[in-house]
Amino acid sequence: MAQTHDEPAQSRGSLRMEEPESLAGRWLVATAKGECAVVFTTRRVESANAWALEDAGNCFAGLVPGAVGWRPVPDGIALASADRRTAALFARGADGWTATLASGAATLRRG
């Protein structure tokens, strides 16, 4: 089907990127080894071009070494390293936000 210039962006199949404020808050990270909690803040980490990640229990330290922040991306939530690289990508799925990490599968969900 030909696309016209009058079609709204939603009908053209574009991905909707979440606003940082809507993703900020407490999240549970589930892996085969169990669950732990992290907090996505709206405090900027300019060196990472991301928002700060609070990981008091070192939840991501073993899963995604070097992750200092997070950012919404069109296809999910990216964890960012201090040099602005994407350390992990959690894609939105039926069971929450999922990623395949070096240590195995992980799922993010509100907690």
C-alpha cells in the first residue's frame, strides 16, 4: 500500500520511545539466579548521555559491568556505560523488558 504524506506517524509503523519520567523509579531485575532491585533516576549523567542508575545492591555490577546509567531508546531501555556505549538493551516484550546478557536472560519489571 502506498504511503501518503497525510498519514499520522503511528500508522507508518514508527516505534514510540518512552519518556524518561515514565520509566523512572524502582525496577526489579530477574535472572536465573534470582531477583534484585535498581532505581532509574532522572538525574543526568552527561558523560554517559544517560540518566543515573542507582544500584545499591550491586544488582547490575555482575550482570552488566560498567553500566552507570540508562536511557529510553525506540526499541526499549538501554543501559549505558560511562563512555556513552550501550552496555545492554532491554526490549519490551509480553513478560516485561527482556535482554540476553553474557550471564543469561534477564527481565526488568516495575517493582
